[in-house]
Amino acid sequence: MIPALFVLYVVVEIAAVIWVGSTIGVLWTIALFLFGWAVGLVLVRSQGRKVIEGFRRAGRGAGSAGGAVADGAVVAAGTVLLVIPGLVTSALGLLLLLPPTRRILRPLVLILGGRRLGMVTAAGGVGAEVYSRTRRRTVVDGVIVEDTVVEDITYGPEAPGSPTGADPLAIEGEIILPDPGGTAPGPRRAD
């Protein structure tokens, strides 16, 4: 399959160069190659920055993680197509780097790879969202100040009123509530 695709690529690219060269001339064809390369560099740089900013927004929770991953995949594919020599691949790479094309292709990329991308990026935004939806959201923030044995009582199965052979667990301390408005300089005590 791969050799057949490579032969198809070579035939299409050679046919495109011959057709463009015979239509506009050899020097203009070379100029077209150089122009496509220069425009591609500018687009890769600017769109790469936008994709990185999209990842940052998604990390802060201000943007869609799936959209950032889809944009990153389309920009990466466009960059690879620009690196592969040829007029047809350069034109396709430039097309993928344009923002309107990415907006059109984003749903398709999400449909084709959405579930797999969610599993692959488990350490990133999409996976974290899925994980957080499946877990309880109760968070207890605290600090152990001091651990002191209050009373050393050993319960056994023969002791009256004791659990069945289990050691009791007692935690002594104080509850400190955080200031929800952020106006007080430190935590408040719950009395």
C-alpha cells in the first residue's frame, strides 16, 4: 500500500510541475515554489503561535481542549505537507494552515479522532475533563498540625462494646475554613 501511495505521489507531483511549467514557464514555476515556501513559513509561525495560545486557553479552562487539539493536528498536517516537496503537497499544506479551512475541518477532525484523542491526552485537558466528570468533586484541603495519642486503649474481641477486633481511629484537631471572598488575610477558625 505504501509503495503504491508513493508512486501515486511522485506521478501527481511530476504531472503538476510539468503542467505548471508548460503553462507559466520554468522561471515562474521556480518563483511559485519559492513563494509557496515563504508564505508557508509565515503561516506555520503565526498559526503555530495561535495553536499554542489555544492550548494555553484550554489549560486555563477558558477554551475548548478538543478544539485546540484539532487545530494542532490540522496545523501539524499542513506543516508536514509543506515540508514534503511538490506543488500539490505545498498547496494542500497552505490550505490546511489557513484559519478558515481549519474552522471547517475542526468538526471532522473531532469526529474522526475525538475519542482516541481524549484517551491519548489523558495527562492534558481532554483526559482531565473526562476524569473529573467521573470522579467526585469533594476536595478537603487541610494540614496536619500535630499528631497526639489521646488515650491508648486497645480493643479486643472480648472487650464489651468494642468493634470486632479493630483498633479505633481518633483524629484530634481544629477545623479551619478558608475565606471564600478573599478579604481576610488568613484562614478563619470554625467555632
